Amino acid sequence: MFSGNREGQDDKEGERNVITALKTLAPDAEPAGVTLVFEMLCAQNHPDYQADHSSYGFDVVNAVGSPAVKVLYDIYHMSRMGEDVIRDVVTHRELIAHLHAAESPQRSIPRREGEIRYGSIVEAI
């Protein structure tokens, strides 16, 4: 699931809109055993995308408060945005349904000691 672009919309208003949508969907997802995953993307690859930092996604999932709504944490995107990936993943592990991995800057196969330190990330997890 995605936030969509800002198109002039304030981030807090955008968060409220995403929370409203996910709170509407979560009651149907829960009994069906479906997990709705919300993804943040980097501004370098997706200009104007609203959910371009990790706190946006974690705030949304916490506010929805449903076990059927989790974060798809894309390590590549959040690393490009300067986020502390290890802190994010370790601190918010219970909110994350899926970790997506790709090397930066070319979205290639992750390397243990590449630009993104996947070796350190795996050890921390």
C-alpha cells in the first residue's frame, strides 16, 4: 500500500488520510488473515511521494493499531533517505511484515559490505 504523492498536501494531512483508509480496510483484512503492508519510498526515485521517511510509516501503522497492518520496510529506499536502518528495524521489528533489500545506488543484488552494510544489518537483526 502506498501514500501517493503530496501534490501540495501537508504530510500530517496525508498521514491522517492514509490512517483513515487503512482503518477502513483493517477490519476486513483481520478475519481474512490478510496483512496489508505500507511502504515508504525515497524521494530520489519517487519525487513528491509523501511517505518518504520511516517515521511516517511507523506512525501510520501505530495509529491504525491493527495486527493486519504492517510496514514493508525497504532498506534501499530508507537508506537513500538517510534513515538509520538498523535502529529502525531493531526498534520497530514488531511493526514490520517484510524487509526489502537491494544494493544502492543501482538497486542490484545486496552485498555484505556494499554501500549499504547488509552484513551489519543482518547481524543486528
